[in-house]
Amino acid sequence: MKYKTKKNTLGFALILAAFSALGPFTVDMYLASLPQIAVFFGTSAAAVQASLTTSLLGLGLGQLVMGPLSDMYGRRPPLLTSMILYILSSIGCAFAPSIEWFICLRFIQGVAASAGLVISRAIVRDRFSGVEMTKFIALLTMISNVAPLISPTLGSAVMFYSSWGSVFLFLGALGIALTAITVGGLKESLPVLQRVPSNPRSLIKNYNSLFRERSFMGYALVNGILFAGVFAYVAGTPFIYQNMYGVSLQSCSSYWYMEHCLPCLFRSSYSLFPLGS
């Protein structure tokens, strides 16, 4: 059943945006603390930057799994399971005994965060259709795009008063809040009769067809190349700003994100309003 009412749309969008923003928070919030993590583990910058790579890998691969799981079992069960896994992996990152453990736990954390990213949009498709769905996705994207602007600054503030481990404890607390929302305030949006039966062979066939689609792969490749440059930049920036130029912890996390997020917000707001005209 599709819901076209605009009542409580903003509140519903904020709830889903919180789940969607968990991915950017997971990736971005600890960036300013990369040099401190390298010192703590007594390792190289490259080793610490690998934790960014594994979290992104988990975030990407996890969506390939979480989407089909939510189609098979409904939206709530995989979302709730992922939030619990997110809490545990965040606490694990805070108390990781070695850089190897830290890198592995970052991958698990990325996989868990991917559920919020993909299932939040699936819920929108369940409840809205047509222009309403497009508007809602644009609104959701506009709200969640604030996360990369807020999270590094927030991470720097946590670091200023505590340590890099507290950043991951904060993420764990965020996971607890989202778990409470899932249990108490988020209703199942996919009826049992509309769920897809478990069929691994069919799933592999669908992905194979998708990866053979030239138009999709072309856009995906271009998008991937662009983001590869972006994350190569943000992975090295904290070391350059703090170690080479002596930029403060609070300042270095804000420079790039002001350039990145404002265009994203403008783009999403542009998509949001002309559709109704």
C-alpha cells in the first residue's frame, strides 16, 4: 500500500535520514583522529588509512546483501540485527587491541551501517509512489547530506575533550538510539505477501544482469572514479593539515566539508522543489 499523505512527512524523513546518515557518520566522524590513531597503535599512516578503505568496502558490499535480505524478511528484522551489530563493532573499534583488529572491525561496522543506508530508501519506496516518492527521496538526501558536514566537526569536539576511542563510543551510542527507534517507532512497511522468497540463484542472476547493463556500469564507474578521488583526498588531508601545517584539530575537519556539502544541499533542494511545478 502506498501512502501519499504529507502528514508528519518531515518527522518521518528525519527518522529515515538518521538511518541514512549513519553511513556518512561511520566514514567521516573519525577522519580528524587518523594521526592520533596511528600514534596510538604505533603504525604508519597507510595502515590507519586502510581502516577507511575497509569501512567503505563494508558499506558498499553490505548494501548488496542488506537490500535482498530486507526484501525477503521485511525491513525491520535486518535493520534491527544490523543496528545491534553496529553497536558491538563500534565498541570493538574503541577498544581494539591492535591495528589489525581495528581494520577488521571497521569493515564490520561499515557492513552494519549499510543497512540504514539502503533500507531507509526501501521504506520510502514501500510507502510512497511517483512524484511523492521522488520528492521524499530528495528531502531524505538533503537532510542526510548534512551528516558529512556535522560528523567531522563533532568528531573533533569529542577528540578535544577525550580521545579517539570516544568517537567510536559516540557512534555506538548513536546505534543504541537508532535501535530504540527501530523497536519502538518504526513500523514494518513491507507486507508479508509482497516479500520475495529466498532464492540465491535468482539473486545472482539479477546481479549478473545488472552488472552486464552498460548504461548502469558506465554511470557507476564514473561515480566510483569521482569518489575514489574524494576519499583519497580526505584520507590524506588530516595528516597534511595537522602534521605538516600544524592546523588545529577543530579546523582541519571543516575545510573540505564546507566545499563538499553545500553543493550537495543545493543539488538536493533543486531536485526537491521543481517536481511539483
